[in-house]
Amino acid sequence: MEDHSAKYSGSCLCGAVKFESDAEPLWCGHCHCPSCQKATGAAFATYVGFHREDIRFWGQKPTKFNSSPGVYRKFCGSCGSAVSFEGETWPGEVHMMAVLFNEADSFKPTGHTYVKTRLSWIGGNGLAEHDTFPRRG
């Protein structure tokens, strides 16, 4: 029997796709790009970034969709919940949907990206604002 007592854990809406991590996240932020809006059906997507090797999936394997060149998203094939984003621009990272974690309230977003396409009725909440995703390192 597997031990699933990780520091962070979560699942999709129906509970079929499960994931966990013992690592601290690299960052947390809101994305307002049209692709994330359409993929999530929301005004923006809030992601928490991890090193790819620090996220373990179990349960049902998520379905993979190539949403644009060099970018793919994973979602639950049963309930449709958006689960993660990965792109060539961020090698070695997986950007998980923050609200799917049981500990979502512990993640503190530090900024908004793609603010040029942010809907006019969404405020900035005093966080940093970027035209594109900021580079680290």
C-alpha cells in the first residue's frame, strides 16, 4: 500500500486524478492569457509552480492536450478539471492549478501575468504586474 501523506496533495473535481508533493513550490501567480482563460473557463488561472520531478500523480492518469506549440495541459478525462500546464519556456517545471490542492490557502500569489489581456473587471490586488511571464534566475 502506498503512503500518500505528502506535504501538499490534491485532486480533480471527481477525485480520479490525484497528485502530491513534499517539495515547497517555486512560485504562485495568476495568469490572464486568453489560452488559460479558455482552458479553465475562468477570468484567470492561478498556478503554483513545482519542479516536474517534485509532483507525483496517482489514481487515473490525466489526459494531455497540446494547446499550442511547445505547450501542453493536463486535465481529468472523467470530470474535465484542468490540472496542470507545462511549456518549453519553463523547462523542468509543472504549473499546477493551485485551487486543486487541499492546502490551496497556504499558497500566496505574488503577481499577475499577461495583464494586457486581463478582463477590465479584475483588479490587481496590489500584486506585481507583468506583460508576460517573468523569468527567474
